[in-house]
Amino acid sequence: MPFTIAIIGRPNVGKSTLFNRLVGQKLALVDDEPGVTRDRREGEAKLGDLEFTIIDTAGLDEGAKGGAKEGTRGMLTARMREQTETAIRLADALMFVVDARAGLTPTDRVFADFARRADKPVLLLANKSEGKHGDAGAMEAYALGLGDPIQISAEHGEGMGDLYEALRALMPAPPEQEQATQDDAEEDSATRPIRVAIVGRPNAGKSTLINHLAGEERLLTGPEAGTTRDSIAVEITWKGRDFRVFDTAGLRRRSRIEEKLEKLSVADALRAVRFAEVVVMMMDARNRFEEQDLRIADLIEREGRALVIAVNKWDLMEGKPGQISALRKDADHWLPQVVGVPVVAVSGLMGEGIDRLMQAIVEAYAVWNRRVPTSALNRWFEQAIQANPPPAVSGRRLKLNYITQTKARPPSFVLFCSRADAIPQSYLRYLTNSLRQAFDLPGTPVRITLREKANPFAHKRKRLS
């Protein structure tokens, strides 16, 4: 198991900025508004030659005990606190972060006691120590009784050398043989986790579904729409196959997005879609195939990702025969660009349909990676043209020469022809749908690029003119 460190502290002291600095990527959302981070986020960190797992946590709030008396907000902060406590239990050591410019606050003192009771090694970090203004606050940090504060600036990268020395003294040295094995190992694509993004409108039940897959309350859930902000990755295993599942913020219509923080969350969700291999679009069974659902599905298709539709909260629907068949017909009607897309009825809360959903993800991933044999592709091409020849445009016949597959992920083909700009989109749709049917490519995006074949007599024509 890798050495694990949890970053803790009150809101807005720079924990997520430090997390991004250590993992070398802007994974966690960062904003001036306190309390941006809600779920705990894990990442593989590196500082010099030290490698370890780092956990970003929600800001510890002294008033986060929650309960019915505090209402919805209190219950949300209570769940955030539970996520932070879980991270502390999982960690081998803690990084307790204070704001050197703001100085110590009563909340810092309360949760310094909380860190001590965890009975784990604690590194006290005085963040935002750049310049002379941070010195006074860093000196105040001695009063917490957690040892010498390490002055850093997570935003500007200052003090990383001192942090490295403190970490090196704290972490056990990895065995040389094991380290060499890790360095020499190459990731096998057959066993590499399938990257899956769960997307949909707010409050569709994305986090609840992932919690059921993970077998624990890994992500914050609740009746409030917009609980999820960051795109959080969760590692799960199903029937011996590994998956890396990304929970994302709910995607509302662009006209309704006003707050800066929501814009950042949506941008993070879109990055998760581009990074994923399979995207599960979740819909509420009571309000399915609404305009925003269709926009999200179209976005996934344009990004070229394998698509699976999960209709959540199916346990709330009345048991009528033929509803699943009606769902599939509705999907083909509203989403003709991905005809045959898998549609699975699930209940993230009750755990219904989870195995069917995971099987659909595996099958969609296989279709997304499929390559068509050249000989079979040529036979299909000839039959498709004979069955429905391309139309004549301006009295001139369009000539289609041959087609070849250039890549998978998604299946992409190049069609060599004459007068590529004159081929109607309707005929391309005919070829695409025929390809899907002939080679069993349901639901996945199919790309056909037109390319004009070089005219061997073009240079003679130029010479005569």
C-alpha cells in the first residue's frame, strides 16, 4: 500500500491548491469562495523522488456537527465532515494547513486538537507565507503545539524544499527491488481500468449510484441539487474487471448557469467526459429525454465516446409491461445519431439493475474498440452501393471508390470518392446506419470522413489549358 497523507484544515486555507501542486495537475476546483471542496479527492502525488497518495478534504468547520435542527445546510456540512473523518482514518499522516496571512483563528485551535486526537504524524503547514506579510501568522502557528510550522506558498511553489525534507524524514524508504519492479512494469491495456464518466442533469442520482458500486458512502449525496462540484474518481472492481468511475457535477442549461463556481464545476465535468472512454448518461425515470438530456447525449456523441443511458429511480415507476422496450424505442427516436444505444433501468438507491448497467458498459467499451476486417468491409460497401446507389448531383454521377477503417475508439472510416463536397448528408447517414447494422456497432459514434481520390490526369489537363 502506498504511503497516504490527508490534507486537513479549515475552509479557504489553500488545501486544494496544495493538492494540485503535489499531483502536478489542476484536478481539484480552486476558488476564493470558502467550502468549494465537498467530497474527498485522492491523487498520486510526487515531490522530488518521493511518491505517495494525497487526499484533499473538505474544509473542517467547527459548526459542522449537523442534524435536523440545522436544516439542509447543517446536514450537508455534517456529511462533509464525515468524509474528512474517513480520509483521516485512511491516512498514514496528516498535513494540517493554516493561513499564515490571516493568522490563527479559534477554528484552527479547535481542529488542531482534533488532529492531535487522530494519533498520527502531523505536518503543520503555514500556507500563503510568500512575502513579509506571512511571517507573523507563521510564528503564531507555534502556539498550536504541532511542532515547527513549515512556511509554504502552494500557489507560487515556495517552501517545497522544506516540505520535501519533512516528508522524507516521515515516509518509510521503499524497498529497492519493489521500486525497480514498479518502474519497469508496463500497463497492460487488457487489464487497464475502463474510464467511465457518470453525467446528467442535477439530482439525477449520479453520486448515489457510484456509492452503491463502491459499496460505501464514498461521495456526498442528499436531496439538494448540485451537491457534487469536483469530478471525483472512484476505483471499483466488478467481476474481476477494474473501472475508474468519475462522478461529475450536474449539467444544467447554459442560460441557467450564473455562478462562477458552477461554471468551474461544469467545465470540470466536460473534462471528465473528454477523458472517459465510456460515458453513462443518467436520467430521472420520471422526467426522461428532456431537452437537456438530448443536449448532453449529443455532446457525448460529438466527443466520440461510447454512450450508455441509465434511467435512474426506476423503483418509483409503476410496474407496467413493455416499459423497457418503450424506453429503447424512445432512445432511438430522440437520439438517431446513436441508434441502438444501450438503455438500462436502474435504481442507485436500491441497487437494482447495477449488474445490467456494468455489463452494458463493458459491451459498449468493446464496440467502441471494434475493428472491422477489410475484406468484410469491402463486401458490405459493394452491397450497400448496389442496394442504394449515390444520387446524381447536377446531372453528374457521384463515384464512390472504396472505404477503409483508419482507427477505432470510436470506429472511424475514410471513404474515397469523387466530388466529396457534393455527397448529401442523407446518403452519409444511410451508410452510417448500414455500417452499424452490418457490423453490430450499436450506440457508439461512427465517423465517416470523405476524401477525394487523386486524379491521375489532372496534370495533363493543366498543361493543355
